[in-house]
Amino acid sequence: MLQRLFCVEGERFELRNEIIGGITTFLASMYIIVVNPAILSKSGMPFSGVLTATVLVSAFSSIAMGIYAKNPILIAPGMGLNAFFTYSVALTMDVSWQTALGAVFWSGVIFVLLSVFNIRTYIVRAIPRQLRFALAGGIGLFISLIGLENARFIVSSPATILTIGDLNSVTLTFVIGLLFTAVLVARRVHGALVMGIIFTTLLAWPIGRFWGDATALFGQPTLVELKGFMSRPDFSLILTLDLYGSLKLAFWPVIFAFLFTDLFDSLSTFIGVAEAGRLLDENGEPRNIKQSLIVDAFATLISGILGTSPGTSYIESATGIEEGGRTGLTAVVAGLLFLPFMFFSPLLSIVPAIATAPALVLVGVFMMQPVAKINWFKYDDAIPAFLSFILIPLTYSITQGIIWGFLSWTAIKLLTGKKQEVSPTLLAIDLFAILALILK
């Protein structure tokens, strides 16, 4: 029954792997439950209300992805989109958070229409295969960089932008956790990433208690700290969006900014994870692409209704796929694991950021495989692919990586007399990309 409900025809189904995959994806992504409200609350929204909305969007959207689209991809409010909501829209543009939620809703409505009428599918098919391979690798580098930064193994530097962090109790714990997890992965132990997260959490517990101090890095001496058991869910943000005010002409650029940023963030993540995880159909396209994009679109729509920034596909889904999660059951398990944290969110403090850092770093290894398919000796392919690949981590933005990949591909192909490799759809995307850069 489970195989019929969640499995794409011809896909291998192993219940144990699907459950472990779902748990792994959740553990790698659960930070969003507290990080999202921490960012959005700076716009004036209540922290507890955003936390409840984050849990609901993550749970319902991921379950829908698993049942309807049958893909092992988690959907949750996106990092970057929440920062854009708070700092660019609410604080810089001085837009009320109610109006911003309305803009999220209307961008979701446009998303749904684009997805139902297959326009987003045409956009995906217009993306050259060489750029798809580069996106997978670039997203892998990006998520590895996030892991290294979470562990403070890589830190900012005014002289060199990035540099190696100090060797201390925190970074040593991360290195040991990474080595432990890497050995399990190399030995192909099922559940290696989950075991690595648990092991690194246990290693981190003595910090600030028996040795070392994390105050300088994390603002408190200990990393593993139980801050309570329960908290009441807060549904106060549901239906607080300003539907009519957000439709004023002055706010159309805001709707477009949400639309474009979320569109290419979700598309590139979906494509990158599909390529790296080999979630492809017989034509080499991401499987069940229309259904997946419809679910992704509805995630943005309900985000505005429930009270949070747009939901989007998560790159951390690659951790569960690597653990053997191949079907929609993986997404359903991950989604269901969000629901208890409407009540037990204080328990999340038990698993520190450095515990999930080794898993995120190793995802970079898993997602490098498509890079080998790039035609590095054909420079009109290789140069745009490399720009897309490298700019994702360096700009800390999947959207910027794909924008410059598109624009450089089009320019180089046209100037080298290969206009047949530039489709009309890609030219239309380029125009929107240029507009997004201008409005940025």
C-alpha cells in the first residue's frame, strides 16, 4: 500500500531507508523552526506566531509533496526569502508585515497559475543541461559552506573575506564529528548522517561544562542546553495578511521580487537535488516536475495565509536522499516530524548547529557527481556553467548563481554564432533576470 501511495513507477522502495531518509532530512532542516521566527520577528511579527506558521507550512507542504508529487523533497520557509521579507521589504521599503504577507500570497497565486498551466515546466526545460549540472554542484558547495560556517570552522575576515577559524573546543568537536560521519558514509552504513548528528551532539554536550567555552562564538558557554519542554502554539498570524493593500500599484515590485526570487530559488534547488539524487524520468527531466512545482507554488500561497515568508524546496533534502530516501514517504516522514514542535519547540536547543554541520558538509560531496558531466573542454558550455557553479556559494544566493549562468550562456552562445542553443523561453527568462537585477 505504501509503495503504491508514495513510489514512482519503477523506483525501488525500502521502508527502512525511506524512514531514515525522512528523519535525516528533518534533522538537517529543523533549524528553520527557530531561525525563521528569529528573522521575521524583527519586522514586528510575533515570534511564537511565526514559529507556529513555520511548522504548519513545513508540515503540510512536505506531506503534499510526498503524497501528490511522490518526491523526497522537503518544503519549508526559505532562508534568504525570510531575510528579504524582513530587511528589504519590511525595514528598507517600510512596508508593514501584513502588506508583505499579502505580497507573498499574490506571488503564490501567480506561482500556482504558472505551475498549473505548465509555464514553470517550460522554464525548467529551457534551462540547458550543462547549467543544470553546474547548479547541482554549486548548491552542494553552498550547503557545505553553510555547514562549515555553522561550525565556525570557516569565519569572515576583513582581509581575505573568508578564513579558517580558531582551533578550539567547538571546531575540534566539529572535526571529530565530521571524521566519524565520513567514515560511516565511506563504509556505506545506513543512517550514517543521523548517527553523525547524534554523535556530534553528544560530543558537544561537555563544552562549557567540563572543557572549552562557546561564548565568543555563540553567545553562551554551552552548546547543548535544554531550554524547556513545551510551549503553546500561537495561531494569531493566520489570515492577518493585507490582501487588498498589497495589490496597490506601489507594491507590485514587491510582488515581482518575491515571485522572481522564489521562482528561481525553488527551481534551481529542485533541479539541483533531482540531478544529484538521480530523481529523473526516462527523458532525463526531473520526475513528476509539474506536480512538484504545483506543490511548491501552493507552499508560497499558504505561507501568506498562515503568516510566514514563502515556502520553497530545501537543499537539505539531499541528506535524506543520500540515506536512501527515494520516494514521497521520505518527505511525508520529514513533514510529520515538524508537527510536534508546535508544542515542543524548546527541545530543539538540544541539537546544536555544529551537530548538523558534518552532514551538511558531506552533502557537498554527494552533489558533486553531476559536475563531472559538464563539458569542460567546450568553453562556450564550460564558462557559463562555471560561473553558475561558483557564484552560488560566493554570493550566498542560489538565485544570483542561476541569473548569471543564464545571462552568460545567452551572451556567449549568441556572440559565438550558436543562437540555435538559445531558446525563445530562455531569452524571456533573461529579460526577467535583468529586470530582477535592476530592481535589486
